[in-house]
Amino acid sequence: MLWTDFFIPTLRETPKEADVSSHMLLLRSGAIRQIASGIYTILPLGKRVIEKIASIVREEMNAVGANEVIFPLMQPAELWIESGRWNYYGKELFRLKDRFERDFALAPTHEEVCTVIASHEVHSYKQLPLILYQIHWKLRDEVRPRYGLLRAREFLMKDAYSFHSSFEDLDITYNEMYNAYSKIFSRLSLNYVAVQADTGAIGGSASHEFMVIADIGEDTIVYCSSCAYTANIEKACSRVIHSESNESSLELTLAETPNARTIEALVEYCSIDAHNIMKCVAYIIDDERPILVCILGDRLVNETKLVSYLNAHSVRYANQEEVARLFSSYQGSIGPKELPNHIECIIDEEIDIHAPYLVGANKHDMHYMNFIIHRDMNRPYTQVDIRTVAEGDLCCECSSPLVFNRGIEVGHIFKLGTKYSEAMNASFLTSEGSLQPFVMGCYGIGISRILSAIVEQFHDEKGICFPLSVAPFHCLLLTLDSSDEIVQKANELYTFLSACCDVLYDNRDERVGVKLNDADLIGIPLQIVLGKKGYARGVVECKIRADGKRFEIPLQEFNTVFFEAISSHYPEFLEYCSL
């Protein structure tokens, strides 16, 4: 490909809307352009990378027996109403009406459509298992689009859906998909980790996220410092160790705590450690169900765990008026003692029911001291894990300290079970002749997001350093002089290289500095440079973009010694050559 025939609108300056390295470099390299907040045009350079990412994903999906399809972007609301997600998916779902006032959604995902296809076309267990997948665009009305393609409102995604006759069969495909995803991200040269994750709005019984390690990642990855335990912070758990001491004999007392309505204020006013305070938070579940959540004062409620435990669709803080009505107090002074029976009480498992705590008394500026759940609680409660783990907590599997890292989610796999098939009456005929709902799985990969994740991991101060597996071109040929003899020789080199690798020839009539800067900016792995000084010495200068390593190839023998030179200096390049 000649540069003069290829549209690469590089930029010298960093656009003001770019706030992370990948966003900045994709804009500067001419790979993408923003049309509106969270909406981008993928330009030729970026498109070539995305196509190579998609090709790797497609190869691994085909290898596990998946069938490629294209589902519609526009979906009738009836399908989402039937699945139960029309009212609960949230504001991220783009909703619209056609000219006949019929409701539709712009697809953020395709569980409903795929379930309908299986319901209509798959009738017998003999047709199972079945895996359908697509590589197609999705739309979500992100509340805060940012970081370029990492958090966009329109994005390219691979989504797959599997249908099974049993949960055991689902487990087999789930493991095959897990392994396929591992191969995909390894082939993409990404530094990634697979973690246990919450199923979220998709639903189901289990899921894993595939996370690319990156400082700007929006997700926190929790690792064990010793064993193989990993999880997203929304899912992560830690070990609880309670002392075996006898129940305290300290007397329950009611104390005034004027204006001490936060944990920090209580710590200062009462000269007490936050770990000895029971923090109580009022929530409204699904906009109608009040609950009280109790955790230690130095902890945070994990609302994802809370929603999952309650099998709820949404959770929010109770507002000031609701708290006053429910507890006759304000949020900073509420507690579990003498709690009305219609308010469910959930206590985090880390709280020792035999230990004394400072807790709100449901009276303005009043707290109980030495409140012991086992002794002083006057109503039923549930004790479960609803806290967010902290770095240094003990691993729930081996008790070693937990450590944190940041990551970008690029893939997510789910065991859906019968969530959608039961809701949408999608069933098949078993070998015994009875109807049974499909057991389902779903498996997503963010194709366009991976483009940004790759750039985030593979760049330096000069620009992008694409790995060979996804580079828009494997080789960049540059001429640094426009004399007839150098141009003629460069044309000969271009003919040879075009026959053996994916090459871009920078044949522009531009300044040397512009060409060299653009070469580093767009990140093509191997640069082959023909300039006046090298030509005079009878050599072509080569540079490996990733590490800056340089070597020379004799000009007159280039065609005969090229592969030998590459084998010595850049052996992995040969995997992408036609010998």
C-alpha cells in the first residue's frame, strides 16, 4: 500500500478531548476521529487493526464450533418486555419509536433476539448444543463516555450465545470458551488476567471477566499474593476471622452524640476506632423495598453484592425524607435496635455478633454504646458478605494478603442458565419427549475496545508500538530522499516486500523529520529506511519499532539476504512473512 493512496491524517498536537494515552495516540495517528461524545469514525489505519483483531477472534470462535450470524441492531420492545429487562435495564438502553409509535431498542446486547431464534428453529435435543455468534456494532447510552473507544456509546463487539440440553453440557462449552478467550488474548499479545465477576444486568449463575492490565483501567482487580485467586472487586471476598473471646459484659447505654453524624465525627467525638462502630445505611430496593445494611465503620457497602443477594434489579440510598419516615431519625443516627418489622436488616458477616459496637439509636444525635447483636438485637436479621474488600484483607481461599491492580475489561463470559429461556418460553423436546427450557451461556468480547487496550499497553513517548499480530502493516518502507536513483531502488524494494509481507510504502514528498516522526507515531513494527547516506554506503537501515533495535541489510543483496537478516534480528517477524 502506498502512503499517498492511504488516508492517514496524522496530527502533530494532542487534541484537547484526549485524556489517556490510547485516546491521544489513536487520534494523533489518524486511526479514529470523534463525531460526537462517545461516537467515533474508525479511519483506515484503525480499521485494519480492528479487522485483524476480529480475524483472530473469528478463528477461535470457529474452532469451538460456533456459527457466525448477524443479528439486527433494532429490536422490538416486546422481546425486552418478555425477558423482563425493558423496565430494568436502565437509561443505557437506547429506546425509540417508529412511525407507527411502536417501541424499539437499539441493541446493547442480543440475548433476547438469539433466544427467539433458538425457540423458533431448534426443536429437539438432537440439535444441541448450538453456538451462534456475531461481530457487530452495539449501542449504549453511557452516562459518561470517556477514554475514547474504552467507554464509547457505539462499539464493535463479538457476542456469542450457546444453547444446551443440560447444565453439564453448558459447563463443557463454558470451559471451551474460557480456553478460547485465553488463546485470543494471548494471540493479541495482551497482558491480561481472567477474574471471577458479577453477572450484572446480563444475569446468570457465574461469570468471568478478562481484564487487560492498565493503570487507567476503570475496574479494580483483586489478586491473592500467594494463590491463584483473582476477582473483580465487585465479586471479591475476603476471609473473616472473629476472636473466640466470650461475649462482652459491658452494659448497653444510650449516649448523646451531638452533630456526630459521620464515622469520622463519631471517631473523634467518642474516641473510638472506626472498626468498633457499626455503620448503618438505609437503602431502597427496586424503588419500593426498604432495608437497613450494617457494616463496620471502616468498610464500604458493596452494592453489587447487595443486589445479587437480594435478587434485585436496582438499589439506591434512601433519601432524607424516606429515612425520617422509616426511622424517625436521619441517616447518621439510624440503627438495628427496635427496627420496624417491615424493614429487612442485613448485617455483614465481618461483624462479630458477640462483640460490642457503637451504633445509631434511631434518635436524633443519639447512639448506643456496647450494642451486642446476639444480646441486644430484638428482631430477625440476615448475616452475609456485603462489604467491599480492601487491599491487605485476607484471601478467602488461603488467608494470604490481597493486592489490587487496575484493569480494562475486554471480555466477559456468563453461565445464563434458564434465565432467558424460561422468561421467553424457549424450550426443546428432550429424549424422553418432554419440553425443557434451553440452558444458555453468553460470551462477549469488545473488539473496538481491544484496539484502545492494545495501544494502552503498547506505546512509548513517540507513539504506538503495535504487536505484529494486529499491526495495520507489518513493515513500513520509507525513503528519505527524492532523487531518482533512490526512488527507483525503493520501488524495487517495495515490489519485493509486497510479495512477502504486509507493507506500507511512505512515498510522500515530505520532510525527513515528518516521515520519521509519523513512522514512530503509527507504530508499524518494522521500519525499513532508504536515505541518501545509507544509499551511499550501499545499505538499507532497519529499525524494530518496539525496542528501537537497529540493523542494516546490504542494498544490492537485499532480496537474497532479507529473510536471513530478519531471522537474526527479528525472528518473530518471519511468522508473518510469505517465504
